[in-house]
Amino acid sequence: MEEDFKVIDNCLMIRMPIEVDHHKSVDISKRADRYIVSKKVGNVVFDFERTTFMDSSGVGVILGRYKKISCFGGKVYAVHAGNRIRRMLLLSGLENIVEIME
């Protein structure tokens, strides 16, 4: 899973797993926080290309990283969000703080 976290041009790119549930969310959050602090990234990009399921804990992962990165003036982006994931982002209100890219 370490290959799913990369820093490119001051952005932490996180390739989300097929299913984002409570157990995976805890791991994703811890790893992302380590990168944010140690690499001093400016933005976080969540790539949902292969994600087919995400529960509320996935929303928590995104919200938590937003709170962390926004303290430093950074932004959070979501890319490759399919209909199901996009709907979850909209219903949770995350579209107000996360830029959803096509």
C-alpha cells in the first residue's frame, strides 16, 4: 500500500483502495498524516479511480486531512470519483471543502 502514497510537486497523491471502510481508513489516515508532516506537502489529492465502495469512515479520512492541510493553507482534491463516490462526497457536504475534479 506504500506505493499508493506519493509526493509529486508538493502534492500528496493518495490512491484509494477498492473499498474504504473503517479498518482501511485508520491506516490511510495514519500514513497520510506522516507524509503531510514529514514531507511538508502543500495539497492532498485523493484518487478514487479504483474505489467502488466508501462508507462514512472514508468521509472522515478526507475531512481529517482537510483540517490538517488547511492549517498550512493547503487544499484537498478528489479525482476520478465515480458516480457512487461522487454522490457520497455531495451528500456528506464535502464538495464545499474538497475540489472534485473530473
